[in-house]
Amino acid sequence: MKDNNFPAWDLTDLYQGIHDPKITKDLNKFKKLNLDLSKKYKGKLADISAEDFYQALKNCEESDIIGHALGEYAYLNMVTQMNNKEAMAFYQNVSEKLNEYGKPAIFFTLEVNRLPEEKFKSLLKNKNVAKFAPFLKNIRLYKKYELTEPVEEVFHEKSITSGSAWVRLYEETSARLKYTIDGKTYNDAEISKLLQDKDAKIREKAGKEINRVSAENKELFSFIYNMIIKDLAISNDKRGYKTPIASQNLANRVEDKAVNALAETVRSRYQEIAHRFYKLKAKWLGVKKIEYWDRNAPLPFCEDVQYGWKDSVDIVLKAYNKFSPKLRKLADGFFQNNWIDVPPRDGKRSGAFACPLPNKYHPYLLLNFVGKQNDVLTLAHELGHGCHFLLSQTQGELNDATPLTLAEVASVFGEMITFQSLVKEVKDDKAKLCLIASKVNDMINTAIRQIAFHFFESRAHEERKKGELQPERINEIWLEEMRSSLGPWVNVDDNSANIWMQVGHFFFQPFYVYAYSFADCLVNSLYQVYQEGKVPGFEDKYLKMLSETGIKKYDELLKPFGLDAKKPDFWNMGLNLISGYIDELEKLDKKLFK
């Protein structure tokens, strides 16, 4: 497939290009707004009137909108051309200026958190201030973890040269990596797609080549990872977080106990779900044990269906429309306009993501589409994010702060309704087995494997406290967690020891990964309620829930659906859906392969 068959995003509704004079104008406006905020209100919040406080909040919102748009434009412009030095330099320069110009506003959240509770409550009684209540209450969550203003300024200024700098180095290095198989060179996005090739020899070559190239770069990637872990540890120590994960849990607005319960519940079902499935898959692949790189391999008796871009869009939009015409209408905009960058190409970041923007703009989606079934579901996933962003934008820029655990709900639900739509179209038992097996494979990657990732990084962060981790030790931790989760039917050896370096979330956002499992189990429970048909107006309640993810906690959002995430059986309810699919696969296996 050629690039010109696919849409690529058009960023000109943000800026006309990196030399657009409006960029300098907006940077200066961002700078002035923050200076004005400091000049008018610094040291004055203790006695501020409600109306003045409202004006201060309006100032914060305006500067946030401008800064958000500038930062995301610089990033989006960069990720499709990471071999373009001018684009990379532009991103860094904008990031540095936003950091510098945002410094005068640091006082604001500190002074909000110094307000006595009585004063804080009296300000919220004002109807205009009350519009920002979710934002303000979210600030107050961090009250006991904030430091003095001079120290906060140091953290703010050094963020450009610490954590974010290491992430940039990781991204740039990853984008430049080249993989060679049989004399042909592949980029990061292209090589990963070969792991889904029908030919086992090609998959083996791709798997070993990914591991080989990672091993060649292990000293650099291990050093980067050590620095990212240490950077977080310094911040956590100064702020008083008790565990490496505590700050991310607070950002996700989820209790430590809930995360532990999720992780332990999933681990307790490794054998029943992942091990049982891979035993079946080994049989279908005709091997005693699956090689690590064959976990996502297509089954040999399954038709290698190739999906065109237009067909993929039609499939996803049809599924969205069947669930809710309102959801379909939201989704249409991404295809009627240039809001998606679709084709894989040199210099483009691998994987897929959705990027939110303030409500005067719209979200953007990035894909690396090559026409596999997984690409169809990835489109459904990222489109779910996009629709969610459009719904939650209505709360306003400052209130629209959806935690990661809820950010993945709409995307996973979008995948689920698309998958169910595909299943209903299939009449042949073998085709049905192929489709369900592919989905279970993905669900294990989301619900089970991400928890194995969680245990890996938890151990890495704990061990890093004793000193820098050598690449060999990180590899050992990785292999131990992969063996535990994948079980006896998957061969986990030195040929996959360096694959942890390919998991970008370990670098971009420590302790992000459990959010995928959180969302998958939550969505599975939610979908079962939908199937039962016991909640009147489920579709509209679901869309309303997505619009409120920035202003309500997950347990409150689930109440209209009769779900309680704090009950011990909640996570098992979500995992039961996966287990039920494996039951169905076992029945189909006996029927088809006696």
C-alpha cells in the first residue's frame, strides 16, 4: 500500500507551519498572561474576593489553552518526522519557552493549597468559581505533597533537562533504529508488523532482529531507564510519596489498595486465562511451545484477511453507529477532516495514539496502518479516545483532566463494540474461532500482559533504590515476569531478554501500564451490563459518563450502571468475560479438531 492511499493529518488549523508568525505571537501572549497572573494575584489569594478569584481562574484557563495548543502542535509536528532536525529543534525550543514562560504562574496552585478550608469553601459558593470546582479540588489533592515555591520553581525549570529530556532521547533513538531481514531494511513500525506475518520463519527473523537491535542499544536504553527511574525517585522523596507508584495513583485518582487488588487479582488468574489460551494456541500452531515472538502470530488455518483503509473505516463506523448514532456522529469528523495520520513511514513514531486539545480545536489520531485485523481494532481503539476527548472537552480546559485509568475506557469499549460487530457477521465455526482467538490474544495483551509489565516496573523501581541497575539485571526481572504471566506454553529465553526496551510507556510515563488492565476489566464488566439490557438508556448514560471523566471519580461514574469497583468480585467479573471466550474457544476446538 502506498502512502497516498491514506489520509495524513493537516495541522494548519493550529498553525500554518513552524515559521508561522502566530507561534511567536501566542508564545508572547502565554508569557504575558502568566506575568499578569503573578503581578495581580501573587500573595493575595488568602484575602481574595470570589469575583477576583474567578478572574484569576479565567486567566489560568486562557494561558492553559494557548500553552496546550503550542505544546501539542510542536509534538504532533515532530512525531511524523523524527529524522527532521529542524522539527526536533522546534519541539525542544517550544518546550523550553513554555517551561520558562510558565514559571511565574507556579505560585497559584501553591497559594490555593494554603487557603484554609473555610475560605476555600466560601469561594466555591460563588457560581462562577464553582464552574472550576473539579479543577480546584484536584489541586487540593496535592496539598501535602507540594514544596516551597523556590523548590517548585527548580523542579519546574529542570523538568526540561531531566525526565522529559531522557524521554526525548529515547524517542529519537528509537525512531532512528533500523532493522534488517534478508537484506531489506525496516523501520520501527514496519518490523513489528512482521510479527503478525503468516510465515513462521519471517516472524522468527523479525523477533530475533528486534531483540538483536535492542541488545545493541542496551547500554544506552538501560542508562536512560535508570535516569528516568531516579528522576522520579528524587521527586517522590522530596514530596513525601511513600512508594514509587503513589504519585501516579494520585494522578489517576485511584486508591493504592484498588490498584493492588487489581494487580493481585489478575496475577491470580494468569494460569486460568493466559496459560490456558497459549496451550490452545501452541496446539493450533503445531508446536510444543510458542516462541515469544509468536504470541501474536496468526493461526495457520485462518484466512489472512487484508483490510483496505476504506473498508476498515466502514467497519468501525458501522459498529459505532449500531451502538449509538450519537457516537457515530462524533466519529465522522475524524474522517471528513484531516484529523488522522495513517501510513507508516520513515521517521514516524511507531504505535498509535490519540492527542487531546482544548475545545476550540479538536483531537488528532496517529496510526501505523498496514491492513491487518489488529489495525482495524486499533482504529476503533484510537477513535474511541478521540470521541471521548470531544465529549470531555465540554467541561472546559481546566476541568478536562481525565485520569489514565478512565482515559482508556472509551478506547477499549470502542474496540469491544467493533469486535462484537465483526463476530455477529461470521457464520462459519472456523472463521469464528479465528476471530475470537485474535480478540482473546489482544485482551490478554491488555488485561494480563500489562499487569506483568506493572510488576516488572514495580520491581525495577524498587531495586533501583539500591543503585543503578545493570542491563543484565533488568533483563532478568523482565524474563521472570514474562515467564510467570505467559506460562509453560511460551518459550521465554534470551531471544526476548531485551524486549522491555520496546515498551515505550516504561519511559514516557512510569506506572501507566496498569491503566490498560484497569480499563479492560472495567469495560468488560460494563459491556456485560450492556448485553444484559438491564440499564435503561445505557448508550446515553455511557456517553454522559465519558463527558464527566474529568470531574468525577471512577466509582461515582459506575453507579448508574449498578457497578461497584470496590467490591472484591468486580475485577473478577471483567476477567470472567475473557475466561468465557476461552471456554468458547475450547468448545470450538473440540468441534473442529477432534
